[in-house]
Amino acid sequence: MRIAIIPARGGSKRIPRKNIKLFHGKPIIAYSIEAAKQSGCFDKIIVSTDDQDIADIALKYGAEVPFLRPANISDDHATTMDVIQHAIGWCEKQSWDVDLVCCIYATAPFVLPEYINQGLSELVSSKADYAFSVTTYAFPIQRAISLSAEGAVNMFSPEYADTRSQDLDEAYHDAGQFYWGKTSAFKQGKTIFSKYSKAVVMPRVRVQDIDTQEDWDLAEALYSAL
């Protein structure tokens, strides 16, 4: 059995009610649920939430909410791994034989079914524990700088100060959309960012982290442009 788990707690601080806030006319979590459904990858699409309003909206858009998440993994300190392990444990108590799990974030309106499918293909065609979405940095990370309390500039990697951009290795970062994994890897709490993972490279235009109102406004503008 393959299941999608969409974490969506109710207590978001920086953007209140973020997981069900309207994004271009519908709750943002709806985009993740719809992409999961359209991918055709899953036997079950489960939203893990501690909030009844989120549960009701998830049900409306076609997900299942077979449990409400306990409070001890619904606060600011709970990790995604905590949530996934809890959901897997619940499935096992129902005697569901879950071999692959995909965590899809609730605030990922740019996620597409084809990338979810690509992640599944990368996972099953390799010996990897995980496959997840990544994208490139827009600027060479070797040229990153820090600022002191007084505003003085320091390079993180001064040895690359005079290196041409085209001669620097391209760097990637987590796109924050989905994480396929073997159930056994999630249960053991294996780290996702390791040599045992495969990357699904997405274009930067389809990636926007949404943590602040500024992020949200930028995501809506980007979505309109697309």
C-alpha cells in the first residue's frame, strides 16, 4: 500500500490558519490534496491534523482524516518525522500493509502530479531510502556573505571571491513540497538529506517557501504569472 500523508496543524503563528487560508480562491491545502489525487500514486491520502476545521476542509476536497493528531506532536517543536511516524503507527494498528509513504506539505500550491510520480519512480528504481523535491539556488552559494553586528561584510568562502560564476558547482536546496520514502526508513528516523536519497529537480519558478506574509504575497503573484 502507498499512502500520502499531508501534515496540517492548526496552530500556525506567522500566518494564522495558514493551512486553510484562501490561495487564489480556495484553501491552500486543497492544491496538495488535488495533486496527490491526480497523481494516481496512492491508495490512501491522509491529512494529519489536530484541528477540526482543517479536517472538514480536507474531507471536502477528497482526503481522509481517520484520526486527529495528538497535542504532543502538534506544537511548534513537533517535527515532520514525528508526524509521519505517528501516522504510520496508526496505519499499522489498522493492519494496513504500508510499504511506501509520501509526505506532501499542505502549503505547496505549485506541486504537480507529474513530479510526485517522478519521485515515486526515482524511489522504486533505486536502492534509495527517500526521493524528494529540490531546486537550484538562484545565486552561487560560494559567494554568500555574512554581516556582523556593525554591518561589516564577510564572505563565507573567500577562496571563491575571484572565481567565475560559471566555474562554480551548482547547489540545490530542499523545495519543501514532497518526500517519498520507504516505510522502514521513516520508522527508523533515517535522515532525508543523505547519500541514500534521490532528488527530483524542479524549476525555480515552481518553488516558493511560504512562512511569512511576504512569502505568501510572492507565491500568489508567482501563481498568477504562471
